[in-house]
Amino acid sequence: MWATKKAAETLGFDALYYDVSRPPACSNAAHGCGYTDENGDWQPETQLLATRELQKRMWIMMHEELGDRFITHHMSGHMYMITQSFSDIIIDGENYTSMFKENYYDLIGLDKFRAEFMVHQWGPAGVFLPEFTRALVPDKDRYEKPDAIEVRHLAGMIFLHDSLPWPAYSDPQPYVTIWAAQDELGWGDDVDFLPYWDNADYLAPMTDALVASIFRNGDRALVVLFNNTDESQDASLALDLAKLGVPATQLRDFETGEQFTLTGGAATVPITARNFRLLFMER
């Protein structure tokens, strides 16, 4: 603790990152760790409560003594909230690297992503580590291209759920594009998130795999259209403009500038396989 504090004061860093943050097993008797099992063998043990006390002290130091500096815990599938609750961000998803073949299409479906990787439920904010180029696959250069559909698919999945990426080991452009669209809409607590599974009052459902979430900021809105199928689709978007409170006459694709006229709040928007579109509702 003393060494970390001195390093913080000397270096002036903004955040603390724990790689592989799960409490480790220790068998060093000099640490007070380990026990003899029923066969007389010395076994390691995990000091959960001691690690928790250390993390509590670290939290107090970083947030009270050093002026609210971030603490991030990389955990990737190892959930230890007894210690990880004393962090601002938990970084998940690297555990899929060994399972990854060419894409995340079948590895993480809509229901799985919603259940495991949203950041709305409780505790520290979760961010997804979308690894491609570290994965155990050949031809890794294909994932370092701005139009790599595998990368766009995962980026769209993350934004569709109002989640956050830790965009390492893949082309960053899809995430930069999404953040630019959010810049145009505006950030803050005034932005309403209307997710695809709970926005039927505003947007008629399409299919289980062709879905859209809505971000609304006052009388402006951004629709995230997502195609989680292997085929191109013509999405029939039927919006209730009155309930939304958005006086729009068209949808504008943020990336391409293409415009789609809203007739009675409805428009048909083509979307390619495994892709997303960012559609601004405007006059």
C-alpha cells in the first residue's frame, strides 16, 4: 500500500489496473496460507477476506486520499465480487479468446450478451474486451481492417445493449464511429435508453435476430439497427413518433449519409448480414 501510494504521488497516474484480478491461491506457510488435507498433503488456500481488506484500503486511498482515481479489475469470467466490488470498472471477455474460431456470431448470442455483459444492473461498470488478433486463429490481419464485419458485429452487439468496449486487439474504427454518433446525440443522464426487448411501445418488433435499440435525448433520437443473421435483411421500422416525442420525417445513416423518408413513422432500411446501422431520427 505504501509503495503504491508513493508511486501514485511520484508518477501522477490517473488509474490503477489489476490484470487477472481474481484473488490468488497461496500455499506459502510463511504468509499464513495453506492447510493439511485428510491425506496429510499441504494444500493452497485463497485468502478472500484478507484480499478484500487490501482492496478496501486501496479503494480508500485511490478515491479519498488521491482524488478519485479509477480502479479497474480485469476479471474475464472469474467473478469475485467480494473483492472486485472495490473497483470502478471490471473488464470481461478475454475468456472467450480460447473458444474463438473466426467470429463471435454463435459464441455470444443476444440473450447471453444481455445476461452477462450489460452495465445497468449493479456494482462496477462492466466493459467487454473484444479480442480478435490475440485469438488462436490464422489470418489475424483481417480483423485490423475498418470494414471487418466480424469486428463490426461485436461492436454493434455492445452498443445495442448500451454496454462499453475495451477496444484492444481489433480495429478500433467501429468503436470510434459509435462514439462519434454519441457525441452528436449528446451524453449525460438526460439520454434515455430504450432497449430492443422493451421498446415495443415505440418501435414495432421485427424478428428475434433483427432488432433495434433507441437512444433518445429530448426530441432527438438515435436508432441502432442490428442484424444478427447470416443474410442481408430489409428492416421494416415502424416508429410511434408521438410516443417517442421525436418530430422526425426521416432517418439519416450516420456513416453513409443515406436518408430514408418516414411515412407515418415507417421506413424500410436495408442492412447487410451481421452488421449494424446508426440511424438518426430528424426532420
